Amino acid sequence: MKSHYLLLFFLLVSISFQAQNIKVLNSVTKEPIFGVAIYNIDKSKSVVTNFRGEADLDDFSDDETIYFKHLSHVLKKLTKKQIAKSNRVFLVSNTQGLEEIVISASKFKQNKKDIPQKIVSESAEHVAFSNPQTSADLLENTGQVYIQKSQLGGGSPMIRGFSTNRLLITVDGVRMNNAIFRAGNLQNVISIDPLSVEHTEVTLGAGSVIYGSDAIGGVMSFYTQKPKLSYADSLLFHSNAIMRYSSANDEKAGHFDFNLGYKKWAFVTNASYSSFGNLKMGKHGPDEYLRPEFVIETSEGDVIIQNSDPLTQKYTGYNQLNLMQKVRYEPYENLSFDLGLFYSTTSDVPRYDRLIRYRNDELRSAEWNYGPQNWFMGNLQITKLSSSSNLYNKIKATIAYQNFQESRMDRNFQSPIRNIREEAVDAYSFSLDFEKTLSLKTQFFYGAEYIYNKVKSTGEEENIDTNTIMPTVSRYPNGASWQAAAIYSSIKYKPNPKFVFQSGLRFNNVVSMADFTENNRYLNLPFQSSKSTAGALTGTAGISWSPNSIIQWKINASSAFRAPNIDDVGKVFDSEPGSVVVPNENLRPEYAYGGEVGLKLNFDDKLVLDMSTYYTYLDNALVRRDYTLNGETEIIYDGELSNVQAIQNASKAWIHGFEVGLKMPITSQLNFTSQYSIIGGTETAGNIEVPVRHIAPNFGNTHLIWLLNNVKLDLFANYNGNLSFYQLAPSEIEKDYIYALDENGNPYSPSWYTLNFRTQFEINRSATLTASLENITDQRYKTYSSGIAAAGRNFILALKYSL
């Protein structure tokens, strides 16, 4: 105890003699902010915060107004008297984004205002306030990403009419997409812990020049917490602990992280655990969404029993563990080494949309689970700065290894046969990225990348009566590989502060190889192996132009591509009741060509309108269509006569949309914001045009936000248009068991809305309480194409404690 009093005494003495040494921190994360410009009204006095967020205000008088300015935070005005003895200044992250810094556009920091494309950012402050359960929910909270869910342990993003393997996911600059990313709904994004995310950037539209294959509809870039050095002999320690509860699915979650920063070394450790129960839907909505009965396994066999509470969606519960360890070593000011280790695992995750299917008026499946979804990533990033090199000013080398493991286990009602299919992918990647300032007006970005994926896949049939296991057809050809090599370049020309031109090119070469010998024992394919090689050249060009302080124009044109992966070439699976997808070796890349025009109007920050319209043409689209195998249109698969299908270059698609956002400060504490997206499009199916599968309904949100001192309140509504029977894609019509029925008995996706309230209260400098009441009117609804109904009235409570 004496040591504590002694420490307090020295602290008080230090404050009394250096009362004007202040620290500038983020208002939510409490992290120090480096590079804050602090100045008086005529800028005759100025100082900049150091790496610890510290600055000396001795030159300023007690009553003069002091300005605190940082690119990614809101300008703040204070006097020394107002700062008083706290010696702390808290800045709010800039939600408007005009001066925000983004990384995903070139892999190096750029001003968001200079980027011709639309990029939506989500800061750690926003994440802490929105309090998402998963990273899929984090993306949904941006208001520009639509999320489909087949089960509680899921979340498949849709961006501008594209989804799944036509969207790219990156974590700290490393692509997560692998050789078995499928066209069906993907849940991989939930492997990313939202509580480890420092900020997220969503690029709306093509990103193939920087990221290569798959970046057709958009890029979701997650940047996790960075270790922070002290740049001194003393230790920089920072820690957070979070507990959260959610009533609709009985969520119990815990998280902790801590930072140890030394002069040249820094460490961040991060761990989260979440347990979810069965999700309860709302009371008011379509009866088709109810869960009236479910299957249980007894000693006498499978039995269907009545659900005592049809609002409870049995079975949906699961749990998840996320771990992260990062190390930073900075031997010199211009050289840094960053090592990141990530691990995520889940329990078995019931696939709810398969558990509610009927056949002959009784439930079809007794069990249908995704096995544990495991993800490991290790990446090492080396960054070097140089002012003298003729080749670069910044160079970044990234080497990464990832391992993905997933499985599927299903058994039909009253059947003794459990089908088990397990997959694993080893993914290796290496990239070199360079930035060179050619002149005061011109920057040049260029780089190279190599990716190699190896697929392991097995199939088994387990007889639960006899406890015997027999091999069967695997989902993918075991031992298949997918590799890609690319070079790219991009140039940024900024002749004046009002005008920016950016353009880039990328050449890609993709090779996939598969051996079907093992699966041919079951399928009798007309080929034993396949090898496909595809080259692709993609480009982009755009301008950002601000003729005056009110108007900003963004115009961009781009091309993108997706090369067939192992999921396209070699997959075998039951795509829908009564159908099976088989391999097809004759596939070519699909290409997208698009344009976008954006207009932002800023009326002296009293009203900000952000509008954009876009159009995309997808050629040689890879889609699932009916097929023949050895002249047969039907084969026996998992004991059932099934229609034969395959992925084919059999379609073209035209997608267009309009987005508008509004921000209007009503008072200095009260803000009104709104966002709305309209999407439409068609694709060819034979000789006719049909709706595109992943075109979401019109959707939007409106927020009324009040911020005063240590309290933040948000009253908001989320809303979603309907899709009639005639607006559903054919593949969606076939899944009538997940939809409501119209007056003619046809499936359709109804419109819906939710009213919600959220508050965040800073109890003291260390403790923050966040509480939400979502879906206040207890609506029963599903987001488009989802197999599981969304949460009904839901109370969420989170407590964060920081040191």
C-alpha cells in the first residue's frame, strides 16, 4: 500500500509542476492519438502530439481558445481552464469521413476524399457503440452491406447485387478467400472477432486491380488492433475487459485484451468467447416462419414432437472462441516487423434452413450440422520507409499462412446413415507492395502477389445403428490445388487540392488442378483429372473533383474478374432437395465491367448529402444450371435419385443501383442521419431474363443521435422493401420453405421494419455501459434469402472496463 501512496504523491507533484502537459485520447477506445495539431485562432502558437498522444500547452494562455485537429477526428475547441486538472482531451472519431484516412484503396494510407470509389468505414468507436455479436453484424451496421443468414452461426454479406465468392474479405491486408469459397451463402466472415477490429473499410464496387480474383462486387477489409509501443524506457500498458448479454438468444460473451508496449517491442493479446442459445423470433409476422415442431433422437429412433414455443427456433445455438496475438518490433524509426497470429473455432453449428425442410408432410432431416469452423492465420508484415531510394518511399512485404477446416454432417429422418464430409485448405500467400512519390503531384503504387491453396477433402457414411463407417464421395477432389500470380500498378495524380486522378492495371495468371480418381469410384466421370489456366487483365480509372467547398464529384470505371476455383470446377454436393452438383472441367473466368458516379453535397456541415449510382455488366457468369453426366440427367446421390447440375459459364447479368445518405446536425448535440439503397438487375437463364439471385430488396436506416458529455443516445429504424413472387430468382422460388406465402400460395419476401434504441454511458474514465433494446415492436421477419428468422424484441447489455 505504501508504494501506491508514494506513486500517487509523485503523480500529484508531477501534475502541479507540469499542469499543462496534456494527453489527447480517442473518446471511446481511450487510445492515445498521434499527430493531433493543437493551435490558437491565428496559429501563432502550435504543437503536435507525440506517439503517446502528449503535448505541452505552456505557451497557451488560460482563457484563449485552443483547437485540436486530427484527420480522423472531429475538430474540438477548448480552453486550458476547461481542460483543468484532468489533463485529458477526448476527441470523437470523424463520422463524416471527408478527411478520413483509408488503406484498402492502395494498401497504403490515403485521404478518403482522394479515392474515386465509394468506401464505407467503421471505426472502433462505432463498433463499440453498435455492439455487434459477430463481424457479419458489424458489416450490417454500416448500413451499406446486406446480410443473409441460413443459421444463427452465419452471415453472408451482399454488396451491390453480389455476394459469396464474388466479394473479397481481407484481414490486415491478407485475403481470406480460398479455393473452396462457394457461390452459395458463406459464413467465413464470422471467424473474425469484431472485438479485435480496430477499423473496417468496405469498398463498394470492383477491387480487382489491388486484390485480384473475386473482388467483383466489393472488398471487405478488416484491420485488427495494432500493438502500440511506448517509444520510451517505461512500459505502456492498456487493457480492456468486456462482458455482454443478449436476451433473444441468451448470449453470454466475454472478452479481454491487453497491450504491452516497450521502446522497440510491443505485444497485443486478445481473447473472446461467446455462447448462444436458441434464437427467439418476434410475435408479429408471417406464420410460415414459426417452428411448430422439431425432431429429437430417442432410444426408439427419431421422433417429431410439438414445439411448446413456436417462436423459439430449435435448433440454433452454438458457441465460438477467438484468440489473437500480435507482436511489433521497430528497431529503427523507418523499419517495422509485425507478426499476427489468429485462431477461431466454433462448436457444431446447426444449419437451421435445412432443419425446417419438409418431405411428404414430415420433416426431412433429423440432423444437419456444420462441424466446427476452424480458422488459423499467421502473417508477418515488414514495412520499410525510405526517402532516398529510387524504387520506393514505402515498401511492404507480407507473407501469410492460413488453415481452414470445415465439415458437414447430415442425416435424414429415421435414417441410420449419417453423411459426413470434411474439408481443409492450406493457403499460402506472399505479396510485395511499393509506394513511390514521383513528384509533389504524382504518386505511384505497384506490387506483386503469389497465392497457393491446397485442398483436402473426405467423405464418409456412418451407420449409427451398427457404428460402422464406409467411405463415400467427397465434396471436393482430394489434393486439388489453386494458385494465382499477379503484378499490378496504380498511379495517383493530384495537380491541385481540388482534383485527383487515379488509374491502375493488374495482370493475373490463375491455375487450378484437380484429380478425380477417388471420386470416380462413385461418379464415373468422363475425365480423371483437370487443369485450367486463365489469364486476366483488369483496370480502373477515376477522378475525384471538388470544384468548391460544397460539391464533390467521384467518377470511376473499372473491370474485374473471378477465376474458377476448386468449388466451381470439382464440387459434389446436394444443392437443393432432389438435385446434385457435379464437377465441370470446362470453365472460364467471369468478367465484370462497371461504372459509378458519386456526388457529395456539403452545405457548411449543416446538411450533407452523399449520392451514388452504379451499373455493372457481368459476362460469362458462373452459375448453377442443369447438366448431364455420361448422358444422364439424374443420378443416385446419398441414396436419393437426384437431378444433375453443374457450375457453368451460362449467364450474363446486368445490375444497377442508387444509394443516398443524409447527415443533418439539428443542434450541436443532436444529429439526424439516414441511408437508403435501391438495387435492381436481371440475368439470363436460357433464352429468358430472370431476377438476379443476390439482388437484395431496397433497404435503409434512419438514426437520431444525441451526444452530450458522457452519454450517447441513438433512436433508429431499420427498414426493408418486399420482393414479390415474380421478383424472386428461380433458385429462390425453389426454396419456398424459407419464405412467406402470398395470397396465391406463392413464396415471397415481405417488407419489414424495426424500431430500436441504443445508449452508451461513460460511468467513469474506466467503465462504459452500453445498452440496446432492438426490435421494440417485436416484429417477426427474415432478411431476404435467409433461412432463419431474425431476433424478436432483444435486450442487449454490455459493460466495458479499461485500464
